[in-house]
Amino acid sequence: MPHSVPMTTCAQMENNDSSLPDAPTQPSDESQGKNEIDKNDDSKTDIKLEDLFNDDDDDDDYDDGEETPSSEVMGRELKSSPPMEPIEIAPTAKFSDPEIMLAFYQRLFPFRYLFQWLNHSMKPSNDFGHREFAFTLQNDAYLRYQSFPTSDLLRKDVLRLNPSRFEIGPVYTANPRDRKTLRKSTAFRPMEKELVFDIDLTDYDEIRTCCDKANICHKCWSFVTMAIKIVDAALRDDFGFQHIMWVYSGRRGAHAWVSDKRARTMDDHRRRALAGYLEVIKGGAQSGKKVNLKRTYTGDLHPHLARSLDLLKGHFQTDILQGQDPWSENDKAERLLKMLPDKALNDALRKKWDSAPGRSSTSKWADIDTLAKTGASKTLDGRALLEAKQDVVLEYTYPRLDVEVSKKQIHLLKSPFVIHPGTGRVCVPIDLRRLERFDPLGVPTVTELLGEIDAWDSASKKPERDEESKKLQDYEKTSLKPYVDYFRAHVASILKEEKGVKREREDGDPMEF
């Protein structure tokens, strides 16, 4: 029996005073970046989605759209929609169909947990009420500076507008809807925002051999797995952050959201410093060697990079040499030779590989040490060769971050649990306890989830399942349940810490004045 949803009108239309560890590399010159937004520009301008938030989709132009004052939004809570006939979803409906999106928002999207995550409390506060949301509507209209006092009002507007997706921005000093009524533009500025990171497989196109552009497979997803391991370890071990959630982007990447209070209140200067700390791969596709590291006089790497090498060595052997086989063709092997320090050794390797066409990358990597030990070069510096090989490992395995995403509080990023418009997959959290088993191609699509609800409801008509079904929320009937449960646990840990911090402030020394 096809599922149905009640009809809802669808519009057509400073922080941190702790210091950062020494960076292993110097951050690149500050750039305005393709993602920067002028927060003081209140005029309607055409803006590319790519310039507002990092995502997998094609670039299209949008404007700010119509705005609604905060007082009108508050008034919506007192109104109720008139009852209307339910929508019958056709069995052949596609995930991009408006009625599919509406059914997803109404039955599956975890609005309550999203509110708690962004509000850091069960009780409504400005952490949520002054938060910016941006909606992309079904007709490609783009609405910025939306805000909502409660999760119910957010849900009502999402059901009213039925956006194809929405993004999350910073918490401002005033309600984003009222920014144009403020006498001074300086009165409206971002106060805090989760520290975010973005990994996109298109940044790996020059080194992945299995896929390119928007295409992914299990082989190249290993690049994302490696990146998550390295960035997560640095954030936890080097900076002491605890509340980190990784979210699948829905197609070919992942986003990190760091919700610790200390991370949320970091100003742009500290965000740039932290992004620079993690940036090791530098330069475009035609820039040649992209890893140029500073070492101590004894040849030691910064502890972050030494730890990264230890974590990545196994991946280099299995996922790069065997999985990607990047130097199987001799013309591609020239890229490897350019990263080695000795000309005589390179000539010997080139001669050996020319005589054995199709030699695997695993064998070619082993040939480097084999020929070095046989004395193929009389001028070879063993330490220089070791350092060059370390650089090669890092160039093929170290995270390739879009650092511009991380540098500014004002950056907008796609919300967890929205639907990716190109694949229909839900942007689900990634459980790091099962990181190696996460399958991006196995993440449920919106049509699959709605079908699972239908199947459950059909089976629940049996007497033995009727009572059980009445106690369940719709998401609990589907394969989305483990992802929502993980998100709920993550939110609970944030609320517990925030509550403890608040209690400490309230229970301070009574003798203090």
C-alpha cells in the first residue's frame, strides 16, 4: 500500500584564549577564497552555491529571496493548516519529486535532535534562535537568513517551503531575519559556529585511478577513510576536542562538525591557524611535488606528521599501491621519479621499468630500495631518499582538505540528514567505531526509506505487531534508525557537557563577588 502524507502548502517561489600547537607547516597566504561571503552586504545579489557552501552539485546562481520578519515567524506557531486530502505517492516516484521530499521531512527528518544539537540545550535559546538557515527551494530559489525560535517552527517552515535541501550557518548577535532593521551594521555579526572540515574526492582526481569527477567506488572511498582518521586524530589528540561528528555528504565526500564550546567560539584568525596546521598538500594539479615538509636537524617530523605516517603506512600498501596502482604505466611512473632526489637512481629505475612494461606499482616501489642497496648511484644520500619516500606516502594518502571551508565562521554547510539532490541518499553521520565498514554506496535513499515504512506498516496490520508499531516513530521502522540513534547519542554527550558547564558556573564559590 503506498504511503501518504497530509497535504501541506508548498510555496513556489571571542572567544577562545587557548593557544594552538606549533604547526608542522606554514599556512598559505590568507585568501578571500571562493567560499567567502560579505556579511555586511544586505543587497540582493546572484551568488553561486559553490561560493556559499561546499557541496557536490553543479554551480547555479541564487539570490537572497524573500525574507520574513521574526515576529511573523513567531506568529506561525499560533496558526494551524486546514486539513487537506493526503498525497498518494506513486510507486514509480523519484527521490527528487516534491511529494517524496515532503514525505521525508514529515516522517523521517530528525528535527528535534537537530534542534538539540544546534541549541546545546533542551530549552530554546539564542544558540538556535539566532542561527542562520538557508533554503534551496524546488524551483531553485535560494533563501538566506532564515531563523527559528524552536524546532517546531523550523519543521513547519520546512514543510511549508519543502526545500530540496538546507544549509546551516552561524549564530549571530541578533536575529538574522531582523538584520536590516538594525541601525548599525556592526550590530549584526557572527558570534559562533561549529568548526567544520570538508573532504571531497574530486580533490583526489589526480591520484585516484578508479574514478573521477562525481563518480566514486569502494576503492577511492578509502581516501576519505584515511582523511577522517588523520583529521579526527589531530582534532582530538592535538587540540583536545571531543564532540566531533563526521557526516557523509551524500555522494563523494564527508564533513566534520566540531561542537565543543571552545571550537564554536573560535574567531576566524584561530580557524585559519588550525586549518593551516592541517594543510600539508599544497598546489594545483600542475604544481608538481605538493609535499615539502620542514624537519629537525636530525630529520624528525612534527609529531602530528609522524603520527600520520604511522596511521597511513598500511593504507599506502593496500589502498594505494595495490588498490589504485598509480604507477603501473611508465608515463605515470615519471611522476614518482620526479619526487625522488637522485638522478642516477632515477635513471636506473627508469631503465628497469622500461624493460618490464606493466610492472605493478607495488614492485616499482620495492625497486627503489633494491636498486639503492645495490649501489646504482654513487652519490645517493640515504637520508634524503628516506625523506623523499615519506613525502611520497603523504602526497598519496594525507587528507586533501578544502581549507577555505574551515577558515570562517560565516561559512554555510549542508545540514546532516538532508537528501543529496544528485543521488537521493541521506547525509547520514558516520560512526567512527565502524569507519572501515562504512559503505557510501549502501547508504539508504529517500525512496528506499519510504518503501521500508510502507513494508513495515503493511506487516504491522498483523495482530502480533500492531501494538509494537504504534510505539515506534517512522524512522525506527527503517534502515535510517542506526544513523539517527548515533546522532542522538552524539547530541546527548554535548547536552551533558553543556549542562555540567552551566552547573559549574551556577555553583561557583558563594564567597566570590
